[in-house]
Amino acid sequence: MKTSNKIMERICFAIKLRINDSKCGIMSNTKQELPQQLAKYSVINDVNSYKYLRVEMGNKVNVEKCMTRIIKQIKKSIMQLKKEETSSWNLINRINSDIISKLRYVFLVIP
């Protein structure tokens, strides 16, 4: 784990990206203690959940509540797009970057 963390830091540094430690976490299925170098990251579990597209991931997450929230976000995004006057290409890009990514996630989460 130490090695992969160092490799990731080097890659990010090389392409001028910065890892935001406050948005990082470690998912582990072992009870082993984390190396000192990784202690700054939180461990993802049911108490400290991981979020993707503002949706909590974990065993005790209310999926229905998350789905309802994402669908509301999609509707809100569509309403905003209707109000904006933009070129067709920009409209397609906005749909692909915002709405489609959320829809893909919704279809992956539905049991």
C-alpha cells in the first residue's frame, strides 16, 4: 500500500495535479493497522462512508433515499439547461458531463 501511494503521488506531481487529502479514504477488508504514511486518510466503513456523486456508499446506506436525491438533482439540472441559451455543442457537453454520469450511477445502484 505504501508503494502504490508513493506512485500515485509521483504521477500526480508529474502532471501537476494535487491529491486532496480531505477527499481521500482507504477501503480495506483487513483488520491490519495502516502504515504510518497512510494514517492521514480516513478508513471507509459504515460509520465513515464514501461518497460518489454525493451519494453515500456502505452497507447501511438507505438506497431509496439516495436514489430519490439523485433523481431530484437530475431534474434540477434539466430545468437549468432549459433556462439557458447555449449552443447545441455546449448543451450536449453539459448533458454528458452532468446528467449522463448521474444516470449511469443510478442504474448501477438500483438493485
